[in-house]
Amino acid sequence: MKILFRILSISLLFIFTNVSFAQTKEGFSIKGKINGIKDTTVFLAHYFGYNQQVIKDTAKVDAHGNFHFQGEKTLPEGLYLVSLPKGKYMDIVIGNQAFSFETDTSNLITKMKSTGSKENELFFKFQQDMAAKFDEMRVLEIERKIGNSMLAAGKIKRLQAEVTQYQKDWLKTTEGTFVNKLIRASQEPEIPPFGKPLVTKADTTAYYQHQFNYYKAHFWDNIDLTDDRFIRTPFLQKKLERYFDDLTVQSSDSIAKETDSVLARAKGRDVRRYVVYKIASNYENPKILGTDGAFVHIAEKYYIGEPTLWDTSTVRKMKERVAVLKPLLIGKTLPDMFLTDTLGKEIVIPKIDADYTVLFIYDPDCGHCRESAPKLAKAYQGLKSKNVKVIAASIDRTPDKWKKFIQEFKLQELIHGIDIHKNPQTGKDEYYTDFRNHFDVYATPVVYVLDKDKKIIAKRLPVEQLEDFIDFHRKQTLRDKAKTGK
């Protein structure tokens, strides 16, 4: 694969991992003691989603397990982790900037004592109480398996009810704290009873529809999207991925609609930026065909449309990216591509008579292109009888390389084009096609599939999937015509 330029989302990630927060001169001072470690280094980092952490400080551990995180600038608030040797870690809440804690490696949670931070005192007390109840539950499970299962089952049911009630009471008494928001964010919406016996198949279908609709409608109830601290937790990224991967129809219109719905809740500036970034980066180069229209919607409405959220460089890059992608969305007519064939004759793509046209854009020196070429030749043997034409367009303007590629891979049956045009007045070669900016060729090969009217119906398909896709599209088109009578 020949890479021509970096994808925009890489630069967007840089914006967030280097985001600057409002800071004071108060600084932070967090003292820790962990029995069981000594003469090593520990790290203090905040979450940036569940799979990234941003290190904010390091500290040396003395022979007695003591260490001290300290700095002159106030830490941004959120959920942090203290990274220990041998892959161990523990979470702490940073709100108050001066507190201490002590624990033991034998059990970091149950041995934890925190002083000077009400949030952490609540946080660890909750975990300790829940751990005790789950330990009791495990004992009952063993009892159920080897002893009186009926008696143990009854005890388990009562304990489960106790756990539920404990959590409800705890959430009431800790209202207004950040740790309360964290625990709520980890919980799923509680779906009310269906209220109707499941007698028929229709009842069962209605039940599952009720479950899904309620769950989706209340999915964001337990997470406060006005609180910027949530970008420094694992929860927001997980919620976004769950909502858009599992609860949203993967079409550009549905994704755009759900993006607008979520962002209507995201009032915090940093949360808003984070949500926009995470969704946009998922659909700029999507895994599912045709959903890049959602990226264009997000870019236009929330990057270009809300420039005060971003620096001028980001807005400019987004404008450039939209200018490239928007004419290439599914359903758009392929922009003009200026090519000449091996005899120097102009190739006019709109005049090619075919039910489907495949455009294979490649570089003769590209390793992935050379791997794809034999597969393309094989695929064409199944496609040519279905009135499918294939145009192979070289982005390299070296005629010898171009012709050698055609001969080497026995691609003579295809339509071959190169962007070389003789100026009739000067006799000099001229180039008219900007492959990168007009056809989004940042890596090769790039495949477009066009319908009879030369509208884009697929892009970036592996060549080995061409025949299956075209067969599927043809059947779908016939079904749609049968339904509408057109």
C-alpha cells in the first residue's frame, strides 16, 4: 500500500491528548503509601477513554512504600489511576488536590484508607461494601452447588435484593458528588416490566421491541454530558461505542440523527469536543460502506459550524477534508477524471456503456496494487459477462511503468487510463487529474463501483468482493423495482 498523506483523525487525536485546561497556581499534593512495594516508580495518569491514559506525574517509592505526587499546576478533575509495578493499578478520584491514602498490595481496595478527600472516602467505601457482599455471594454459590440448593438460592435472592437496595440508598445519600456520577454511569437503564403475558409470537416480538426502545431512549440517563470531567473516565467512550455500534442503524442518515441527539445533551465544552471527535473519527474512514456521509454531516455542523470549539488549523483541515469527501459520497455522480488510453485517446467515463463500471486506481509500484492485480484479472472473468466494465487508472504518469504493469498482470482486457495529455499547440505533456484531492487517493489501490448512470454505489471495496457486491446490488435493485413498479 502506498501512503500519500496522513489521515486527518491522527491530527485530531493530537488535539485531545495535548488539550490544555484552565489551571491555577494552587498545585497538587497527593501522598500515598502502599505496603508491598518499595524502591520503584509509580505513575499518576488520568483516563482518556478506556484504552488511553495520559500520564500527569511520576513518583519514587521509598523503602517503606511511601511516595508523593506533587506539582505546581492544578490537575484537571476526573478519574485517575495509579500505575504500580507488575501491571497492578488502582483508581482514585481527583477533585480535591491535596489528600493521602494508604493500602496494601494484598488487596488494594479492601485495605484502602483515604484521608482528606471526601470523594475518595465515598469511592472506596462503596467498593469495599460491594466487595464484601460479592464475597458473601460467592460463598452462597458454592453452598448452592454442594449443599442445600433451595436454601442457598433463597439466600442468594435475598442478598441480591440487599445489594440493589444498598446501591439505591447509596446513590441517594451521595447525590451531588462526582463519585455518585461515576457509579451511575457504570449502570444500565432499568427497564420496566412489559405488562403483558407472552402468549403469541407477536407478543414476544412486541416484548423485545419494548426492551430495545426503552433501553435506547434511556441509554444516556445515567451519564451527565454537561460534566467535562467525564472525558477523563473510561465510561464516556464505552457508552459512545455501545450506542453507535449496537443501537444505531449503520446508515449516514441514522448516524447523523443520533449524533445530533447526543450532542443536544453534551453541553460541557470539553465533553462536546470529545463526543464530536470520537464519532467523527469513527466515520471518516468507516468500516461500513457508505457511512462517511455521517462524517461529512458532523464535520460541517460541529467543526465548521462551531469554529469556536476548535483552533483555526483544525477548522481549515476539516473544510479541506469535506471538500474532498462530499463529491464522493454514495449516490453522487463520479467527478470528471481525465484519462487517455494506451493509444493516447481520451477516455470519457460517462459514455462507457455498462450496467456497472469498476474504477481501479493504482500505482504500478504499490505492493498492495500488485497483490490486487491478479485478483482483479480473475474477478473480471466473472464480471464481463454481466455487462461490467473495469477501468484501471494509474496515478503514476510514467508510460513504461504503466504498460509494463498491464503486461505483467495480463490485464489487457480492461480499459487502461493514464493522466497524460498532449498539448496540441506545444506538444508537451499536461496533467489534469488531481487523484488525491478529487478522488481521495491517500493510499492505493482505491476501488470505486459505479452504476449505469455513473453514480457511486461503493468505494474502497477489496477486488475479491466485487462480483458478490455487484450481484447483491443487482438483485436489490430488481427487488426495489418490483416493489415500486418502476
